Amino acid sequence: MIAPLLLQNICAARTRRNLLRARRPGFLRFSGAPGAFPLTSCEILHKLCGAVLRGNRFPAFAAVIPDLRRRSLLSKNKQKTHIQGGIMAEYRVDIRDIKFVLNEMLGLDKICELPKYKEAEADADMLNDMIDQAYKMAKEVVAPINKEADSPGAQYHKETATVTTPESFKAVYQMYIENGWGATTSDPNYGGMGMPEILNTAAGEIFTGACTAFTMLPGLTKSAANVITSFGSDYLKDKYLEKMLSGEWGGTMCLTEPGAGSDLAACKTMATPIEGKDRWYKITGTKSFITFGDHDLTEQIIHLVLARTPGAPPGTKGIGLFIVPKRKINDDGSLGGSNDVICGGIEHKMGIHGSPTCTLNFGENDNCEGELIGDVYEGIKYMFLMMNEERLMVGMQGLALAATAYQYALQFSQERVQGPDIRNFKDPEAPKVTIIHHPDVRRMLMIQKAYCEGLRALLYKTAYWIDMGHAHPDEKERKKAMGYVELLTPICKAYSTDMALRVTDLAVQTHGGFGYCQEYPAEQCMRDVKITAIYEGTNGIQALDLLGRKMAMKGGSILMNFVMMLNNMLDEAAKVEATKDMAAKVKAAKGKLDAIIMKFMTLGKEKSMKAFVPLINACDLLEMFGDIICGTFLCEQATVAAAKFDAICKEKGAEDDKAKRELVKESSEAKFYFSKVQTAKYFADNLVNRVYWREMAIMNMDTSVMEDVFPVVV
């Protein structure tokens, strides 16, 4: 079920397109406002309006009525720009590449044909229109608040022990949830849309790139709701889900404790049974680094808290998961007083300043109560569902910030005039050119572009397998798809965020001295992206997870099946003239990765210092995986793009290289497909080669990092 406001905006966009195609006069300007269009001309209204009308969540949607206040927010709150020295930076998203991945690489129509999504009345046109609406809202509404998110950011008020978010967040949050963006993939029985995960990933990239700090609250709330959906009783679902998925209530995950870091076994928070209240517990303890642990965007916050019960076994096997509201909930569903959850302060961070990172004290006055989810000793199992979702979301954050930074760098390079063309550098009278003409600037841009497109392919393909794992009618196919998702989760999280930091670094460098200045947004992207390599399990932990758990799943059969799939993809690319060389290079590099995997398997039985080699080099192994996977997926994209480019050339009669070059200048579609092939070629020729020197270093079997004494300087 699609949120009415979002449905109206989609109808508006489709009506506008139809009128323009028919060259009909009298069309009202589309400002993003509901009602600024003749609804009867929208071909999807009658298909979907009935479903919306039947939904209990939207009883007032008896007619599509314009909300002029909402219209004014969209029309007045236009994208602000960063200007310095005459250069303008505007938030942009490569929607063409997003739709290429969705429609031409993955086949969005195939996903929509799955029974689960057919029941939700999803279709490829609808999802593409939703992507367009996400971009419109992100650009016009969300992106303008990013500067305020950075400074002043969220504020802690010691006298009341409360947190306030930037003032602009409030209206934007209301619009975000009213459009239903916080529940795109959630259960329609509780107010969700029931759409494919691939939509959530694409829209997530768009909104996150606009303002990362802002999007963290709805993302966490959705993940917390998914835990309750998966493991909660019907009573808990009825009590919490509708309010959370509507955005009226927020949600968090409370794992980390002071001094514990990523060691969940060190959990000291206690949950003591309350006599006479079945499955209710008194909660006491402190949790740290809790994202949106306190704020003023929702009237209620639902905390999912890991805690031990008296007499519980030591380690992670003795930990339960509890729902702990910020405010008590009365029997009639109304909110009562405080549940003794107190914010002790927020962290002063390098980036994402608009997202409050809180220390929460539970039960300081012995009046904090929580409800148990599922079995009392299964808390880690339940929470890992949310953690794995969040790890994929963090990978998407890395992609979003990398892609945003690249777009800023690209804009700057096209407008910044400095120096003559390198071919005329000895001529003092030579005209100055924009810096995108300079080879080193183009090198930096190409690296950024290649990683962004590779990461997008990786993350969207993983979302595709999530959809297959959730909705494919064949159980065997569902299991295979979810096996791939489990294998790729640490790679999506760690590789994406490590490469994103590299991309944002190059984006700042592309700006030269201006990149180091706050007037330009690239430096904020770089500061905001660093945390993605740290939270939800540091990237070092992700590498160990890949090495120690994921590669060995099902006796290594999931890994072997995945590797065979990559081989098949490269074999197909090798059959195409335009991609055969790049496919050969990626496959040769993949052979080095295969050799390292086999070597690590034998080293696991070593009793000497060599047993440390896999652990020392786990991060390198993960990056090798990422390079090969992205290189393979880009080869797959290049085969599609090359065929489309050839078809355009044939249609236009461009037969020789000169004619094709001219066509690339004239046709945006020819330019896009030509560029896709060049990007894949660059990745195969220049970035996949990192696998070779990593393999050489690992094969040295060096263990000096374990033998050094690291003298402390005093």
C-alpha cells in the first residue's frame, strides 16, 4: 500500500509526462504539491486508489485533496547551494545509472513478478516513478537541511537531560514519513508498503546522500520494527509496529556499553523479572553510542536493549532482548510518564553532527521496565537480524556519500578554470581551461566514478538477492539467494565504506584548496563517511567475520557456488568483443584470490606463527573480494551497455570510430552507454590490479606485526 501523499506525487509526475507527450495546453506547474494536476488523467490512480482506500492506516483518504501547506514547503525550500569564488555546488544523484542497474542489469520487472510483490501491486513503472519522487524530495527538501545538520547539529540540554535536533529536521521528517519512505518494504498489515528491498536500497542511497544524519532515524526505526515483526508475539506486533512504521514512534538498538566496544559478551545491563507481570523486567544499566537515543522528532522512542537476567549463563548465550520504551504506555495505548530512560549526554563527533549519539542510563530510579522478545537467552540471535540489516544500510551510506562527493567533484571540475590545456602549457597566451581537461584530475574523477558504479552494482545486487530470498516461490532458490546475502554482508559493509573514504578523499583533492574549506560540501562528505568504517562492527571485525564464519558456511558450499557464478559471468563477458579483454583481466586476478583462499585454509591448521597470517591479512582478503566482485559486476554491466551502444550506433548510421565519437557528443544515451564501458575497462585495467600486490604481500607470510614490541615513547 503506497502512502497517499506519495501516490499523489507519482500521479502528478505521470500526468505531467502524459500531457507533455500529447502537447496538451493548460497544464499546471508541478511544484511537488498534491492536487496540482488533473487526477483523472493518471493511468495508475484507479489501479492503486482502491488499495489505499482499503487501508486502515489512511481512512481519511477518501479523495485526493491538495495540502497547500505541504506544497509551500516543497516550493519554498528549494535546494540551497554552496558558492565560493563563483563555483556552485548542487546536490545531484546519478539517476540514470541507478535506473540502469535496476532495469537493465537486474531486471526490476522480474522482481515485481514475484508473487509477494504482485500482491502488493508493485510494477517496474511504479518503482521507477517512486525513485523519481525520492530524488525530487531529496533534492528540494532533504538536501537543504544538510548544512544545518552539520552545524549546529544536534544539541544536548543538561538541565532537562534531553536532546534537540536541528530545527529544520522537524518539518522534513513529517513530510518524509507522510510520504511513507520509512516503511517502503514493511508489512502492509501494519502500515508498510510491502515493496521490494531493491526500492529501499535505491531510495536510501538518494535520501542518504542528501543528508546522512537525518536518514539514520527512520532507517533504525524500520530495522527495529523488523526485529519485532520477525520475533515478536502478535501482542507485541499489535502494540508497537503501526506506530513505528508510521514514524510516530522512533526506534533504536542498544548494544554497546561503556568500555565494552564491540564485545557484546561484556554486557552488564540487567533485566530482573517483575513479580506478577509476565515477561516484564526491571532494566538497569548504561548503553553508549546509541544513535538517536534521544531526540525531539517523535513523541516516543522504542529501544531494543540487550540485557542479562539473574543467573544467566556467561557470554553471549546469556543475553536477552527487551523492548524498553522511553515513555510508559497505558493500557489504552496512550502515552504515560517517563520510563526512567535518561540521556546522560551526546558525543561530539567528527561528522554526522545532526545525528545525536547518546549515552542512555536505564533505571537510575529503579523505575525502568521492558518487555521480553522471544526466548530469554536468544537476544543476540534476534539482534543480529537488525545488525545485519544495519550493516547493509551502512554500506549503502558509504555508497551514498561517495556518489555525492563524486558529483560535487565533477561539478567543480567542469566549472573551475585553471591553467591551459596540457598540450599548450608552453604557450603563455594559451586560453585557460576547466580543470576537467587536466589528465590528473580526470584520473581522480575516473577512480571515483569507477568505485561508485562498482559499489552501486554490489549493493543493489545484494538487495536483489534479498528480494529473491524473501519472495522466490522455489525454496531452493530462496536459500541460495539468502546464502549469497549472508556471504556478502561483511563485504558490502566494509569494502563499500573503505572505498567510500577513498572516493571522498579524492573528491576533496579534486577541489584543491577549496576542498579543505567548509564552504564546499565535499569535506563534510569526507567527515560524515568515516564513521561508516567504524560503527555496526568495525571493518576489521567484518573481515574476521568473512574469514571465520561466512566463507565456511555450509562447509564452504555457499562460497564455492558464488565463485562459480562469478566465473560464469566472466565467461559470458569474454564472449563479447567489447568486454573480452577486461573479463580476462578480472578472471586472471580472481585466480590470485582463489589461491589466497586455498592458502588460508591450509594455514588454519598451522601451530606456528604462520597461523596468524590469515588474521593479519583478513582486511586485505576482504578488499580482494570486493575488487573482484565489483570488477565482475562492472564487466556484466559493460556487456549490456556495449550492446545498447552498438544498437544506437546502428540506428543512427554511425559505423566508424569518428562517427561514433560524434554520436557520443550528440546523444545522451550513447554517451551514457559508452561511458559505462569505459568505466568497466578502467576498473579492470587499473583497480583490479591491486589484487596482485596484495597476493604478493600475503604470500610473504610475514608475521612481524605479531612479533614487534611497539615501544611506547614517554
